[in-house]
Amino acid sequence: MQDHNSNNPSAIAACPHCASPLPPDAPAGICRSCLAANWLAMLDSEAPDESAAEATDPPETEPEEFAGFILRNQLGRGGMGVVYRAWQQSLQRDVALKLVSSGRFAGTEEVQRLKLEAEAAARLTHPGIVAVYEAGESDGQPWLAMQYVPGGTLSQHVGKSAAPLQWSARLVADVSRAVHYAHQHGVLHRDLKPGNILLSADGQPLVADFGLARLMEQDEHLTLTGRSVGSPAYMSPESFLGEASTARDVYALGVILYQLLTGQLPFSADDPAALARRCAEDDPTPPRQLRRGLPRDLEVITLKCLEKIPARRYASAAALADDLENWLNFRPILARPSPPHLRIARWIRRRPLHAAAAAVACLAATGFATHRHRTNSIKAAAAAETTRARASALANLQRASLESALRETEAGFLDQARRILSDVRTLDPVTADASPEWKWLWSRCTPQGLSLTQAHQGEITAAAFSPDGLKIATAGQDSLVHLWNCRDLTKPDAHPIQTIRTAHLTAPIHLSFSPDASRIFVARNGQPLSAEWLPLNGSPAEPVTLPQSPTAWMQSVINPSATPVVSFQSPPGTAAAPPALWFASQDLPTPLPGRAPFLASNGTNLVLTGDFNDGLQLINLAAPPVVSWKDPRPLYSLSALALSQSGSLAAAAHSAPTGLSQIQVISTASPSQFTLTECSGTIRSLAISGDQWLAAGGDDRVVRLWNLNAPSRCHAQPGHARPIRIVAFSKDGSLLFSGDQGGRIAVSPLPSDRTEAVGPPLAAPPDLSFLFATSLRDGIPQPEIVRLTTADGSSLKYPLPGIPAAITCGSPFSTVLCQQGQSVHRCRIPADATTHNTDASAELPAGTQAVALTADGFLSTEAGSSNAITIRSHRFGTPEPVGTVRLAIAPWSTLTMAPNGLHCYLLDAPAGKLACLALPSLTLRWQQSLRQSVSIAVAPDNTTIAWAGGFYAGLLDAATGKELSSFRQPCEIIARLTFAGPQHLMLSSYDHTLVFASLATAAVTLESRRQPACAELLCSQDLSRWLSLDLQNQLAWFPPPSRNPPP
């Protein structure tokens, strides 16, 4: 296309714009003043805040009809062209008609630009690129007819405020797809900016204005000397030097994304030269500093587009679109932040003088440091050795601390065990949180406390159970006698069912029920000594006559319902007098041998006395009393005695040379005896029930309970705030009473003697016929198969070759992966669980934290760093891993397998991150962020994942990780959840609530009951048998829900 006046030399003697004479070397037939004005107009049209003006009335000088088009209104104007909305009469359609601003006076460059735009757009047919219909020339005026897009430009829709994240990412991804299509067809746009992106009526972006485009096979020669091509705010550093490549358009897309996310441009300046300098030398402000809450992945994508060096940007616009769609679809992005050494290298290139000065300073500092290093090499070596020694000492200290915490827990010193474990976690929280030993010990030493009731003002002085064990009477320093319902005392805010007030001001030292539970025998010290029967029907008290002496002081009352027997000793603070027994049938007390400052009885005919020097003696209360058994060994610092109902077992608490208290359990029928673990503080009260259970309470405010058939383990029950003064069993041995110095009392049930002490992991086949478990005996794990032969939990046990680390239960056999040191063994167990066959073995990699079984091998996890984990896939018979993947997820994440073995799940509970890996390829399928999640479970049909954390629970689609629903739990923080069939959940919480919920009805609670918090929950496939492992590692059956779902 030629200039309209090129064949008439006389016509260009004067400037066509201002009519001033032209010098012979005037460029493009325009005077220099008009040329400068056009240059400034071009800069204004390409400024960063440029936005195309909305439609105005067309200039009066323009005709309303042109070349078969009816011009309706002006859509926009730039430095070189003007665009009208026009009606094409021949095809009866709206078009956007672009004309050269200078009309028939257009220069060669302007005509070439319009021609190039037509040629470039004619190559492209894409839904994201504005289509060019035709081009031509009328009366010397070049024109271009294009697709009319009614939604305006992006710059008209987005101001200086940030745009929505999802919308911004989707829009730039769509534009990037269109730009990549242009690149594939040999077209570089070179002027991408919001003003050149049009929006359709439904919001879809279209790329327009290829006026500055360059065809890749042509040389760039379309500008005047020294003229920049493009909008400076959107130009890459190399484009200011005249270079052109696809990386330039990628940079411009990054500027648009930056502007949408932050509401401002990455660089701005008063003139193009300053802007070019900033673009080449400065780093953009990170978007997250300008917009709080911006996802880090979007910032990484944006800054990768804005890299100074083209090779470090995305390789193509399609790669940028792929990464944006990865973020939109919750997949990991491919871009990574620039490492520090690259940022330093870029700074050196941009600031050579500053870098040289820094290098000189570094050399000087290096020389000084080298000199210091040479002079202090011995100190440095010693410091390194000290550091290694400290690290080794820390590891040894942690191991020793865990062993010490285990001993303290088994001894019942829960406060000391918690203090030790807290110190371990303070030293190294990451290692502690990832340690199953630490977690197991922490759960062991933080049991549920007792439910206490404020019964009296002042110390509890006496207590007695009724013969049927349903009621208990208590007495305190307030001189009141309260009668309680035992069931009420297991709940908060209990109240006595009866209070008996007497005229006595002295606190009772003894309470006993009559055999028919109609009266209570009360004995008090003081001057005079007193005893009486208190009828519970409100009748007056019935006094009992006692011998009176200024040296008499009652210590205990024995069998008051028949012939009361009272033991006497010297009052506190008086001269020692020999102890004596007073029988109601006698007038005078009967002296006892020795001093006998402590006494216990079986409640009928036997009395156990204890002396510091003379030891223990058992007295039969026949007339006269006879010593039937004696142990002369001295018991120093004796503090409490207890005698079993049969008289065959005696217990004595005394202080050991270590300053702690010991409890000796002695058989009166044989020479056998044993000493229980030392206890902190002084033991003030002992009680024995049925020759099986021993209870102790004292100054450390903890109630301790031992099963004398397995005395190595102590059941510790904290909760009392003051020292404990009394512990007592009900007659049937099912309840334990404790009362403290502050007047608070508690009644708690005893553990069932049918339970098994086991530790996690716990698994069973669908019929719950046997278990894989680790029994705990004297703190030593004993891996075994527990064959459950009856519904009451009785069992036969068969040993396993190692600790069960991963278990898969099925038919016709189950598989267990046993760990023994750094070795693992795969065992096959048939349905009858009578034997096992070890068919494969392998060595674990160093640092392995968790393992899981797969179809032909196993998975192992290892901490890659403080914020990454390495997962390896192993195949038996192959020494090296067959697959390895590294994930940016916490190294202490737990590993859970899907029932079908095709996927595994990694849960970072504190952060609430859940990742799904496909097996055996170890491909990351999805990653999801939840509320803080402490537990997950996979449905038996592999379609749904349940999670629980805090006060909420929810369901995820196992295939995509998308959240299906979430709901507030009807209980406190969840300890464990498990599927009961594909449509029902069981949730166990730390507030002793067990919830059975239906997923088909939006997790509606079907049943809620009180049940100890569970570490494991198991149910049979037909939902008829239910088994729990509580946080105290007690295994017990519990009744199924009353509204069982269909299997």
C-alpha cells in the first residue's frame, strides 16, 4: 500500500498538519514539530494507566459512511489509529473498523503497521483472538474490519484495586492459551496490555491490536530510529534493546497478572528511560507484601514471568497457562522461587559498583577471618567436637528420658512423667511429635481425672460403704455425717441423700453400717470418748458405753455390729502407754504386745498390728486374743497398714532410704512377699479388696491401684487437689472411695479384670475372631496374635517375630509386617490364627519413621527435612527401593493405606494437610487443606475419607480430595474415628462420648453414649461385635449401637 501523495512531489512542499514549509530532509513528509507531537501522543496512548476511552461521538470531520460501512461511534483512539463501531452494509453485521489517524496523509510506516496487523491476524483463527474480516483502502485511507467485541477492554473493568484471585488466574490462563496459539503460528504480539485485551459479553477475554506484532520469519524494521516498540510499562528488559521473542510476551502476561493481583504495576517512572532502567535493574515488590493473604503459589508464578533473564521465565505461554490451571485445580505448581544464589547474582549484574565494593569488603573480611582461623584452629576443632558431643548427649538424654518417663508412668508418678516428657519436647519438638514412643507415653501419663465432690468442710475423717455397695457414709472435721448414693458420686454436682447432725463437736474417727443398713455406728475421740448408733429413720441416737481413761485414745473400731472391739493407744502428745483392745463383753481392755502404733483389721475377727521395731503381727480375736502370724522384720517410718478380708494378704507402707514411700505386700500363709514400685510422698491409707486389688492414697494427691495378680503396672488416678487421707473398697470390690484433706470425695469403678493390656497398632479380620496386638508386660512390648475365643474377651496368645508395624486383614489369610530392629518380616496368618508363616524379609532404610503394606512389598517414610518427607516403595527380594518421591509435607505425617491398597494418604495433623498418592507409581493425585485434623478413616468401599479435628468433622471424595460435607461434632475433640460400614461412622472423644452417626443423613447422630476415649475402635463386618482400646491401653468389648445399620 503506497502513500496517497507519493506521486505528487509538489503536494508535500508544506506540512499537511500545520501547512508550514518543509525542509528537504523532512521524514515521512511531516515537519519535525508535528512528528514530536505524534511521538508524545503515542507515549500517552501507551502509558501504564492508559485505558481506551469509551465510545464518543465520531469527529465531525469523519464521514458517517465510509467504504460500505456506516460509522456509529468511536470505540477508542491511539497514537496511530482510531477504531469505530460500524455497520457493514454488505453482510449486515456490526464490526470494529480501524482507520489510520492521519487518514490519506498516512506515512509508509503507518500503512505497513496496519498491513502487518491484517497479515498477522489473518494467520490466526482462535476463540481467544479478535478475528479480522477484511482490509482495504478507500480514497487513500487504509482500513481494517475486525470482530466487534461488546464488553470493552480489560483496563475499563479493572481499576487500581486488586481483582479476585480465581478470576484473575483464569483470565490470564485463557489469554496465555491464545498468545501461545499465536506463537505457534509465527506471530509475536509485542504489545500485550489490559487495553489490548477485550472482554466478550460473557466475560471471556480476546487478544486484540496486533499492530506491533512481528512475524517470526521477518526482520524487525518497523520503527523510527530510537523509537520503542510497545507499551513501556509492559515491556521486558531485553525489549528496550530491540530484542523480540516469545519470552517478551510471557513477561507482559506476568505484568498483567501482577496488576490484577495487586492493583498496581511492578515498575513505574516519570519517563520511559527511567522506567527502562528500573525494569532492568530493580526487583519488583513481592505481591504478598502488597496484598495480604495472597497464596504463595500465585506469587511464585507471577515472579517467574518477571524474571530479568528470558531463559528463566516460563518456556512458553502454554507453560504459564498450565501452572495457573494447576493452582486453580489444587494441584502442585511447577514453578519454584528463585534460590538465594541466583538473587545475589542478579544483584551483582545490576549493581556492579556496589558489588565491587562489597567484594573488596568481603576480601578484607576473609583475610581477617583467615588470620583468625589460623590462630584459633585448635579452639575451632574443640568447639566442633563439643557440638558433636552435645548432639550425642542430647540423643542419649532423650532416650534415657523416655525410659525414665516409662518407669515413672508404671510407678504411677504421672506428674513426674509428664514433666520429663515436656522437657523432652522442649529440647526437640519435631522429634518428640514424630516419636510414637513419646506419643504413647504421653497418652499413658495423662489419664482422665476423678470426678470430685465437695462433701465436708475440712478433712475427711471416716467413710464406710453400705453392705449392698449402693450407698456410702462420710464424716469430716465439720462433725457432720453424710449419706450418699454411690452412682451420684460418679457425676459432677452430687448432693447427699441424707445429712445427720449430732450434738457432738468432735469429728468421728470411725463409721460402720449395721448388717441391715438401717443404722450407722459412729465413734469419736475426746474427753469423754463416745460411740453411738445413728438410726437412718430419724430416731434418736443410741449411745454405746466405752471405758473412760485420760490416757485412752481410740484408734479403730472392729466389727461393731456384733461385739464391738475398740483399739486404744496413747493420745498424741502424751506419755507412751501400751496399746490395748477393748471388747464390749469385758470391763477392762486387754493389753497388746509392743507399741503397735498402727492397726488394721479384716472387719471381723483378725487384727494386723505394726510396730517400728517389732514388725507385723496378726492377732485372732478369739477369747483370749492369739497371735496367729508374725513377721519380726522392722518397718521403719511405717505410715499405713491394710489386711485382706481373708487375712491371707497384708500390706504395709513405709518410707524407704531414698525418701520415697514403698509398699510391701506380704502373704500371711506363705513366705512370699514383694515390694511395689516406690511412690512419691507419704502413703496415708491402704485398702485391699478380695485378695486381688490394692489401693493407696497419700500426700502426692494421686489414687493408685494395683492388680496383685499382675503388680508391675499401676493404675494412677489424679484429680485430688489436697493430700488423700482415706481410700476404701466397697464390699463387692467394684467401687473405690477416696477422700482428701480438703473435704472432697470421689467414687470410681475398678477396671474390669477381663481386659487385656495392649498397645497400638491394633487390627483384626472382619469377624473379629483374633487380633494383632502388642501386649505390655512390665513395660516390655510383647508382639503376639490374640485369639479371642469368647465374647467376654478371654483369649489365647501366640507370639509374633516382631512388633506389628503394618497390618492387612482379609481372607483366606491376613498379612502382618513385623519390625525387629532395622529388619521387617512379612507373616501370613490363616483364618484360624493358630500359626504364622514368615515368607519374606527386608532391611529398612536408616531413619525410617513409618511403614505400610502394599501388594508385593511395603512403603517407608523418612524425614527429608523440617518441612518435607520422603516416601519409598520397596519390593521384597529387591535390595534397592523401586520408587521414591519427596513431598513438601511435615516429616511427622502419619501414613494410612486405602483398603484396596491402590492409594495411601499422608496426614500432617497440626497443619491439617492431607495428601493422596497413587500406588505403585507414588504419583501425587491430590493435596487438600483441612481444618486442623487429628484423625482420618477410609471407607471400606474406598470412595470416602472421613476426617475429624477440633470440634468439626467432614467427608472428602477419595478420588479428587474435594470436600463433600463438614459438620460440627456432637462431642468434644475426637480421639478416634472409624467406619462402621460405608455409610456410618463411630467417633470417640476425649470427653468420654461415643457417637454413632449416619452419613446418608448428613452425619445425623443416631446414638450417643458415655464411653472412655478410644485409641482404637474395631467392629466386625456384620456389626455385631465391637471392641475398643482406650487411652490406658485397656482392651474391652462394648455393646453395639441400639440402631445398627445394615451390613
